[in-house]
Amino acid sequence: MATAGGERALMSVTYDVVAGDFVRGGEAAGKLKRVLQQLGLEPAIIRRAAIAAYEAEMNIVIHSYGGQIGVDITCESIEIQCDDCGPGIPDIDKALEEGYSTASDDVREMGFGAGMGLPNIRRSADEFSIASTVGEGTRLQIKILHKAGE
């Protein structure tokens, strides 16, 4: 298995994320955190990866019709790719602004939708890209660099 950057993945995992499933929302990020802990990565690296994965997962739960999170772990990096099905983001620049949210009032009443998801993901990543097509979906690519065992 090769990553987007051409490195050989030591481990690859994929998590399905169900739209509107607030009960299981965050499970994928929690599983990733445990895998990274078992691999002995530095707590600061694990924290950044867990934050990025959690925020991305909850964005899929809140804003999409469902999707997947794929993770490739190499000796050099943790690469997280999130793909969701519709509705897409009409203004990515606006969505990247802290505090901007399109979450419903119901979602906000549950304590989500503060508009910090994408900014927190970008802040946690060493490399970050987002592409979205209205009516189709969104792809996030997140890369967190590390050196295993250091």
C-alpha cells in the first residue's frame, strides 16, 4: 500500500461515518487514537491526529449524507483522507473562517456547530487540503508528520 506521497503505509484503516449519528460520532477518531498509542507515537502527535480526525468525523456526521475516513500510517506521517457524499461546500474560504457555521439550531443545541471544525483541522495538520463540489461532496486531506520512536 502506497500513500498519496508514495511512502509505503505501515498500516491502513478505513472508518465508515454515518450522517446524523451523534451517538457513534467520534468513534473513528477514538479508534485512531488507540492505534496511534499502541504504535508508541508521541502524545503531541496523537493529540493532533485525534483532533483532526474528530473534527472531520463530526463534520461528516453534521453536514453530509455520510462518508468515510481513511488513514495511512507510515514511518514519516499520518495521512487522513475524509470523503463525504453531498451537499458540498459552496464557499470554502468562508467555511475556513473561525466561527462560521451552517449547522442547524438543533445541532447547536447539542453543543456542536461552533464553526471551529475546519480551522481546528487546519491548525492540527502539517499539510491540509480541501476540495468540494456542491451537490457531490467534500474531500479533506490531512497530513501530520512524525518520526516513529522519537
